[in-house]
Amino acid sequence: MEDGQPSFTALTAAAARVAHLIVDDEPRIFADTLAAALLGDRAEELVSFHKLHGTHPVLAGARVQVTCRSRYTEGALGRAGVTQYVVLGAGLDSFAYRAGPAGRIRVFEVDHPATQHWKRRALATARIPVPEGVTFVAADLTSDSLAGRLAAAGFDAASPALVSWLGVTMYLTPGAIAQTMAAVGGFAPGSELIADYMLPEEMRDEAGAVYGTLVAQAAAERGEPWLSFFAPEEMTDLGREAGFARVHNVRQRDTVPGELWARADSLRPADLAMLFHGVIR
């Protein structure tokens, strides 16, 4: 996040969402219709890799990863019946700006100040209005109090919320992950947390192993190494310790309806990452 730029992972995740609508065939897994506008001048450069090498296992795997987790999370939000949505490590997430969060949902976007500053400029440049119900919460989850930052931003601790935490945990230490999960575990009953996490090497299938090896190496070379890997039972234990009474660990292939895997393109589910879905009772 140097020179006022967002993290490279935020940019590439948005580019993968854009590319899915260009490179891949029907049926679409997820439609992020604003990601290209948020990327602005960077869109063509970043999406061109997908256009030229869309079947490469890393690029195809990235598109599967970002679309599946986003579809699952936004689907869960629609079913949760909450009035607060907290997006941890929001990056260039566009949920709040696509069609408006139906008026009833207040969105708290939590991220590093540099990424938020870049995103707000991108929104302004693209003439995308920020809805009244969106609040930007500048925070560093490795050092700041999540509950304190949210409270200062107007978060209602007495009302349930759905918390999205996607594309982040692999870059944090287990201690930092446990700390954040414990903070969310202190939210009102009925609150939910959805977070993706990387499986250890011995639990990945062939596709997951190829993707994991190549991407982890590239991330480390950029100064963003993967630091944490969990078996599902380990994430379940963390969730229980944090106060989640009900926990599900969802495989990538199960994050979306099964018919979406009847495809003619290069998108295939992999055992690389899973989603933790915990509910506070």
C-alpha cells in the first residue's frame, strides 16, 4: 500500500471479478458490474492478463475464488435479515454501490486508510455516489480495536450484523485472526461471520496445490506472504472459542448451486480454500 495505492491483492481481486464477465461462459457465478469502474485506468492492464491467458490455472482459479466467495456471502446477507453489514478488508468491494443495499442495510467498510482513500477517489472519478448508509472505517486489524473503531463510526452493538471477511486471513497471523474473531464473537446474538481461509498443503487437491504454490510464492515476493493455514476443525475450534455457537465450513464447490459447475469454460472448484460461516447465539 505504498504511494497511496491499495494493496495489490485488492486490485487483482477486483480484476478477477471484472474478467469473469468477459472471459468466462454462462452460467455466471457472480456479476460485479462496478469493479471495472472502480479500477479505472488500471482495469485494462489488469484484466488483459485474463483475456490473454484466461485458462491459466492461477487466473482461472482466482476467478473461481473471488466469484464463489462473493456470491455465497451476498446470498447469506440476503437471508440473514440483519440491518448492519460489516465488510472487513473491504478493498474494492462494490456491494453497497451496485444497486444500493435496499435502504434497510447500513454498510461499514473496514480497511487500511490508504486503500480507503484510493477507493473513495476511484468512486468520485467514476461518478459513483456513496449511499447515505455507507460508512468508511479506517482500521488496521493487527493493532486497532475493531469494536472500538466500529463504535466510533456509529455501529449498533445491540443489533445483529453480518460480517464479511474475504481474502484477508491468509495474510494475518493466527493470533491476529483469533483476536478479530473474538471481537466479532462479542457482537449481538444473531450476528454472523463469513471468512475464507487457506487449507494446509496436505489437504489441497491437485488444482489447489498448483494454485497455492504459485500464488503463495508470488505473494511473498510482493511482500504479502501467506501466514496462516487451517484445517476445518481448527477453524471450528477458533469459532467456538470466539463465541460462535453454530459453525459451518463450506468447500468451494458447495458455495454455489451445483448446476453452476456444468461448464464449458476453464472454471472448476478446487480444494484450496474454505469458508468459515459462524453464527452467534
